[in-house]
Amino acid sequence: MTTSVLPRQAQSQATGLNRTILSATVVLTGWFLLVVSLAAVGAFVAPPGTAPIAIAIGVGAPLIAFFAWLRLSPAFLHTAALKQSRQIIRSRA
């Protein structure tokens, strides 16, 4: 009698998930360091009476990048959907 071992699908999915989490962590850390360094040199200071465009860019750019990444990356969309479904399942338990 011989036995057959089937490859695990969960391991390959976990690797993709870890890669997505790592990518998101690197991007968010880079954005945070960029914003902190720009704030340190006074890039967000605007003259009185003018619109704070630099602050709007500092807040809006990550949101635009997130939605662009969400739209263009199937792996990111899968990860977000997977996390959301897990949270829904946990809240129902």
C-alpha cells in the first residue's frame, strides 16, 4: 500500500499574505518617515491666509495610494476581503 501526500494550499496562501502584509508595512513606514521628516523641516507650514495644501497632500496621498493599490492589486484585494470576512465571522461567533 502506498500513500500519497498532497501539497498544502494554505502554505502558499500564507506566503502571499505575508508578502502583502510586509509590502503594506514597508509602504506605511516609508510614508510615516517621509511625513515626519517633512514636518521637521517645516514643509507643512503655510503663510497666514493661505490654504494648507501641503497638509492636504500629506493626508490625501496615502488615501489615494490605498484606493489605487486596492483597485490594481488582486492580492491586496484578496487580503482585504479575507481579513474582512474573518472579522465578520469573529463578530458573529
